Amino acid sequence: MKKYILIRMYFSVCCGRTSTAYIERKQAVMKQLSDKDFTKSHALLRESNRCMVGGVSSPVRAFNSVGGRPFLAESGKGSRLRDVDGNEYIDYVLSWGPLAMGHAYPAVVEAVQKAMESGSSFGVTNESEIRLAERIAAQFKSIDLVRFVNSGTEAVMSAVRLARAFVGCDYVVKVEGGYHGHSDSMLVKAGSGLAARGIPNSPGVPNDTTKTTIVIPYNDLNAAKEVFDECGDDIACLIIEPLPGNMGLVLPDSGYLEGLRQLTKWSGSLLIFDEVMSGFRAHIPGAQQRYKVKPDITILGKVIGGGLPVGAYGGPAEIMAMMAPEGPVYQAGTLSGNPLAMAAGIATLDALLQEGVFASMESRMLDLCKGIKDAAKETGVPVYQTRVGSMGCTFFNESGVGNYSDAASSNTETYAKFFWGMLRRGVYLPPSQFETYFMSAAHTDADIDKTLQAACDTLKDL
Ligand code: PMP
């Protein structure tokens, strides 16, 4: 009980709820948004707080790191998200990445409706699983066989188990600020919601579990070498977002990923690329293709489910054959390979892989990021802009950002003001400095122009 009270105090300090800064931030937000009506959102939020923890189903949705109260979504169409009060936003969060073709893309809606008419779940293999697995294996040279699960978290947890069994030892190396979902061994110095709250680890994770997780800074090959020199024989795998998107978007230095590939190869450990976010966003099919580094196991999610719950992991037959029923490593799922998710994934990939679709998303993201950088320069606001494929991030940071500690030194107060200023002008960016924003194929040049006008006006106000 005592420990619980201490933890609660720790959280209220971490979230800054009691500080004057928090109250001031909140007042500034309310002032900025005085011309928007959030009556229905706030009424529903009061209700959701009565029956759901923190009023949300996932922490970042509470907007804690930008202060103020979140809106509730009513619907989405193309590049637009509409809240329950009828406010409309150009959406660059896109359900945190999956909606590569935009909200309610007609071919996805049709495919899901059709699948639903034939039954929502069977508990035996359905042809749609084969068709999506084939598409994934055709795109990723590193993948022969795929296993579908229901989320990125589940895919990571299973892939790490597979690596430990295959290599025959327990240690896992991860990167500081890298987020791989919320399984116990990955909740060490993680990014995303944990970075936004400034908490390195989660209470409730047994010390024994995290004892086998070694954390290294991103883009520091020497640090990785030291770890592998010291305990390479005990390392089952190195898991990494090759293009980290959960500490904001950070780019790999030239030679870094290749260096990790060599280190893992020499020590007989597996290299796992978590491409849940970067898959079909960093490039077609992912960061491994962009940076020409082949991992042993690839983890996917988000885009391959087109907005329905999905996760997957895959690799060469020799490794994947360790999984039950072929091999001894156990992992299962009542709804895994769900036909609705498979249908949405197939329709999304088929649309995204059409000639020119990804290239035009990429070039719109380039225009957007260049425009924000130029506007910041003009207004004298220091930003560090990153972009790869259809992913982007604006760090409010005077210097470059190459790892988590650089990202953490960004001005989160300014980001919060930027976020609310953009929202007020009809643009929805991620409600945290430590996230990535995304482009969809539904975004138009007019959307980019409107967004850049909003960015200019907001930056002037900062
Ligand atoms: N890995 C990465 C790289 C992610 O970005 C995420 C989610 N943002 C996850 C794993 C976890 O995926 P999920 O939320 O589907 O469990």
C-alpha cells in the first residue's frame, strides 16, 4: 500500500499535474482554443473518466504531455478526422500510423464489409491469411514465413521468445528510447508514452525480467561493441527500430545499422528489426530496404492491418520453424489472422503498392517538412526537422537529434504550444514531442498548403 501511494505521488509529479507550470500551460491552451467548441468532447470525457482508466484505452490519448484535454473522435474520411463537436482536422496522426490510404478508404471499407458478411472469425486458417502473408513475404527479402498476431506488442514478445529459443540464451539488447510495445522485458528506458511521461521503467515489471535487458544509446556503435565484447556469448538478440519513431523520428547515422548487423553476426545473436512503424512507411517495404541491411527477424504491425488490430513477425524458414506447431516455441491466439484484419491489410497494401502511390506520399511529406523548416527559419524558432518516407517530426531543438538524450533535450513546452496552435487551425499533429507524424495517400496538395499556412501562423505566435 505504501509503495502504491509513493508510486501515485511519483506519477503526479511526473505528469506535472500539481505544478504551476502545468496550470499555466493549461490556461494558455484554453485561451488559444477559445474559438473552438469542445463541449461534447469534454462532456464525453467526463463520462469516460467515470468508467475507463484515465478516460482512455491507451495513455498518449490523454494528451498529458501537451496539457489540456483531448477531443473525442466521431469519424474520419480521407485525410480528415472529425471530432464529436463537428471540428474537422487534417490528420497527421492517422491512428498512429496504420491508415496509409487515409480514413475509410473505399476499397478497405468494401473489403472489410465483404469479409464480415462471410463471418468475423473462424479459429481455423482462412485464405485471406495466406494472401496477406504472401504479399509480405514477396516484399521483404528477409522473410520466408510469417506468423500473424493481434498487435505489435504481441509480435515483439513472441519474436524475442523465438530469438531466445533459437540462440539458446537470455540477454536482449535494446536501444534507449526505442519502443517495442509493452511486454515486460521491453519496458526499459522505452520511448513513446513512457518518454512523454519521463518515466524510464514501469512499476509492476519484475526486476528479474529486466535484468536480461541491456540498453544502449542509438547511433553509438562503440557502445554496442562494448556490450557485445563483454557479453556477446549471452546475447540472444538485438532488437531495434531501425528508424526510431518513438522518441520523435531519429535517423540512423551512416554505417550504424550495418555495424549492428556485423556485431550480431559475429556473436551468433539475432538482429530483430521492429518495423511496426517503419514498415511500408520508411520505404517499400521498410527501413531494411532503404538502408540495405537484412535482419534475421522482422516485426510488423500498423499498415499491414490497414487500421484493424494486427501484428506479425517473420523471417527465414530455418528460424521460424522453431515456432509451434513446427517447433517447440509456444505462441498462439484466438483471433490471430482475423479475416477482417487480413482483408483490410490486403486492400491497403494493394492500393499502396500501386505505381506512384508511395512516391507521392513521400514527396508530400518532403514538401511539408521543408515548408515547416523554412517557416521556422523565417520566424526564428529553432527546430530540427527529420523526415524519411511518409514519416516526419519537428523537434523544438537548437541542435541535431541523433539519439534519445538529444530528443529529450527538446523544448516540450514549445511543442505543446505548437500542437495546440495547429489544432486550433485545423491540423492534428501527435500530442507529444516524442512521436512521429504521418502522411497518407489521401492527403492533397491543398492539405499541405493549408497545413503550412497554419504552421507559419502558429510559429509566429510562439
Ligand atoms: N513497436 C513499435 C516500433 C511501435 O511503434 C509500436 C506501437 N507504436 C509497437 C511496437 C507496439 O504496437 P502495438 O501498439 O500494436 O502493440
